[in-house]
Amino acid sequence: MKIVVNGETRSTRAKTLAELCTALELADAKIATALNGDFVPADAREARLLAENDRIEIVTPRQGG
């Protein structure tokens, strides 16, 4: 299926947001995720199913000032 991750169209076989994070090698990373504009906490990613044309935002914390 086609989805949009951080503004970039991608193809994926992932069924859930957690599977997508694993496929992107981010499963163990400290990240924040949003699905179609809604924040998804880490413990809810397994239950959030993906659908064609979903928009996912993944951000990592950065230090600095």
C-alpha cells in the first residue's frame, strides 16, 4: 500500500504503525509518531492500523539551543 511518511510517499507492507516503525528500523528509537495528524503514543502503535494514503509523521528529539 502507499502511505506518506514525513512528506515522502512510500510503499509498505506494514499493517500497523508499530510494524512500520520496525520496517524503518526505528522500533527501538525514541520517537514521536502521528497518524493523520493525531499523536500516537508508543504503547498504542501496535493497535493503530494503517490504510492506503495515510499520513505518518515521525520525529526524533534533538538537543541544542
